Amino acid sequence: MIANYDVGKVYVDNGALVNVMFKKLFDQLGLKKDDLSPSNLSLKAFNGNLSYPLKQIALAVRTGPVQTIQHFVVLEEHSAYNVIMGRPWLHAIEAVPSTYHQSVRFPGPEGIMELCGNQAVARECFMYELTGHTPSLATKKKEKSNIHPEVMEESGTEPKKSKTDFDPL
């Protein structure tokens, strides 16, 4: 949850030194340019091109019961994702991402919590980033974004899996 809104299509990049928010989400959250503070960063994209953020903003991010203030650089570029959560967020919630399991585990007040990725959404976002458009075979079924993980059972067994629009790297 970012700024009290459930946000789907979140990409977790444990190699990113900053958290990135794309302008489309910035606008959808109802934020104003007056809320932004100056940024002198330049970011190098996967394709090697440099991007210059509009500015940056600090927002409350809630991951399950854990709330932190995260700084986001706001980019004008188009992306299949709404945000890229990088090392600042991972370190703040003491998370351990797993690319193999497409999940992120982190300590919560009642035990280990887990966010699980949604393979169909991840595939759709990957195809968009690769080709610039969403594949026609992807279903446009409206899924409720559930980024609130289940708490580990008292017995110490594996956490319950929950489907999310959260795409760990």
C-alpha cells in the first residue's frame, strides 16, 4: 500500500539503488507537482539510456503491518509497472527476495510474512516491456490486488500463499 492506496504491478529489483514511481501512478494517486522535491539524479535504464526524474517524493508504504517512509524518484517514462521497489525498501523492511520462488519474505510482528508474485501479471508486464504492447492472449480479467500477506502459522509451518500483483525480481 502506497499513500493509503493498494498498488498492483509492483516490480521488486534488489539491484535498484532507488525506488521508482512512474508518472502515471503519481497522477492516479492524486499527488501534485507541489508535493515533489528537487532531484539531481540520472538513472540508467536496462537498455543503457539515461533517464532524468521529474523530482522525488517521500510517501508512506505499508507492507502488511510494517509501515515505512520511502523516497521515490518520479519518472515520466511509460512502463507496464507502477513502481519499482529497490534496495531502500527491501532494507527498511528487512526483506529477503527470492527470484526462484517469486516472493519476498520479511519479519512481521507475529512472525515471518511473505508476498508472492503473480506469474500471469509478471508475464504480461514482461511482454509489454519487451514489445511495447500487451499481448492479445492475456486476459483482462479484473483481479483484486492483494498485497497484504498472510502471517506464518503458530506451528512454524510455511506461510500461506496469497496471489498478488507483486512481481519480485
